[in-house]
Amino acid sequence: MNFTINRTAFINQLNNVLRAISSKTTIPILTGLKMVVDTDRIVLTGSNSDITIESVIDASDEDYGLTVKEAGAIVLPARFFSEIVKKLPDKQVTIEVTSVFQTDITSGTAKFQINGQDASNFPHLPEIESDNTITLPTDVLKEVIRQTVIAVSKQESRPILAGVHFTLKDGLLTAVATDSHRLAQRKVALENVDSSINFDIIIPGKSLDELSGMMGDGIEDVKVQVSENQVLFIFGNTHFYSRLLEGNYPETSQLIPTTSDTTVEVEAGTFLSSIDRASLLSHESRNDVVKLTIQPANQRVKISSDSPDIGTVEEEVATTALEGQDLEISFNPNYMKDALRSFGQSTIRISFTSALRPFTLVPTEDTENFVHLITPVRTF
């Protein structure tokens, strides 16, 4: 194996694949980076058994300046190899496997020799049938992930809740996440999708975070392929595989209330700033809650919080609409801040039924397709 490549372009692809490589793996070879070199391209692969990332470097792309003298395959220690390539002096780097699995890395006047492993020992990627393929605009997928992944559970006691539940039925994609204290649900009607393609899968939140971080602004569409225990996302020159969580996701549709006794409309960004200020004190108190007081008759909404050691805070909240019954309700400010950030600069409607029942947040311009639900905190 012997090839020369532009070092900067190579580093960009290495960084993509390194996202999947962990030093804490039970399979030693997975701390390595697999390189398969053909006459016209290089395929880099990294995996931690939960996610696998494959990047294809094509010789026809002039940015890479790729010249292959000899094809071959090798697994190299990923972190170490990456650090070497980043610190090399020249614009070009030449990588050559000499005897057995010894690899020479040459750039300018610098030369490293490192030991690799047999690429045939690297776990094989799963075969995924291309019949079950849908295509999504990248910005839509990134938005769906951003709006739902915040509600996945960080607790290991219920592993099924550590994922986002995706269903596709009759061209309607629904994504739901909950940690049992809050819930986020987003629906997207997909165009030009074969109505016979249906799926019901749970993708780990960590996988979606990594995926979202890799999808750059220059990529228009993402292909999604689903198998029994894997999902594959194809975009640009990258294949991103994730395992699926096994089990049945809890039924969540009946958790979202359809009626309300009190509604408030606020600007998400302004309300977020108010909650942020109130949480300065709430974070210092033992129970970390912010109280919302609503008085529709007086057209008054107030948030407050206190810390026995430090003091109190009160702030009037500007509303664009307010109706219903008087209410005092307390909640975790972190959940509220996460929810408000997911709405961007929208005007949102918050609907309450009682002080102890979960309440919902929806954008006023689209009340059907995106909802956030938060369970209040009992303070008495």
C-alpha cells in the first residue's frame, strides 16, 4: 500500500471518522482506523460498535491531490496516527505499508514508522437493503434532531428512553423523545416518499448528536436506509451507521393534553432571557425551581425564584396574549430553557390545565407539528 495525499484535506476526513472511535472499547482493534486503498479512492472507517462512520476519498476530487501507487488495506492506531498527520511539516503526506504491517508516514523531512494491524480482523459493516430508502433535506433532519434530542433520558435505568423514537407512516415522519419529566414531538410530512415505506425505530440520542454535528451546510439531502437493527445515513462522501435500540418505546400520544384552562403567548427569546435570570438564584437553592404566576384578569404574568442563602428574584413577563384562569405553577428552569431554545425566535403558546398537570409549548405559527411538554414540580 502506497499513496500520497493533500494533508489538510486528509485531516478533515480523519476528523469525521474519529468521531466514531473510542479509546474505551472492549474490542481492541476498534481503537484503530481502517484504511482501504484502491487505485481510484481511499475508504476510511472508524467504529465503536454503536456507530460506524465511513468516509470515501475520491481520486477524481482535485482537493485531495490523491495519487495511489499501490492498493492495500491496514488498521492504524487512530488517535496516534491522527496526531502525527496534524503535526507533519509539509502540504503533502505519503503513507506506505512496508513489511508486514509496518507503516511509514513521510512529509517533508519528517518520517514516522508505526505498527498497524491486519484490516481483515476489523468487524464487517452490516449489509442494509436499499429498498427501504427515504431522502430528507439536511436542514429538516438537523432541525428535527435539534428539537427532540434534548428530551432523551440521561439515566441508564430505562435505556429505551435514551433514544429518539422515529416512525414513518403514510409519508408522515414523527420523532418523539421523553425522559419521563419532559417530552418533545416533531412531525414532518415528507414529499415524494413511497407510501409503502413504513418504519418504527429508536435511534440512540448520542448517535443523533454525532450525526447532526457532521452534516455541514453544503449538503442538501440525506438518504436514510433502515434495516432490522441498524440505520444508515448517506450524505456527501460519508456513510454513517448507527445501531438501533431494541424494545418497544412507550406510547406517548395520550400524554399530550388536548384541552387547557389557561394559555399564555410569549416571545421565546425574551422569555428564555427571563428564565435565565430567574435560574441564577434557583440554581443556588436545594430544589432548583422557578415559579410562574399567571393572572389573566389583571393581564399579568410573573416569574419568581428564591434561594434561602442569597435572596429572591421577581420579573414581569411581557405577553402577546393571555387568557383563562389564575394559576401558580413551578417547574425545572433547565427543562424550560432547553425547550425555549428549540423554538428559536418564534412566538410560542404555553397551555396549562392545572398546577400539577404537564403543560405544553407550541409555536403559534404551527401548532400541530411541534410540541414540547414539561411536567411541573410539586413545591408543597
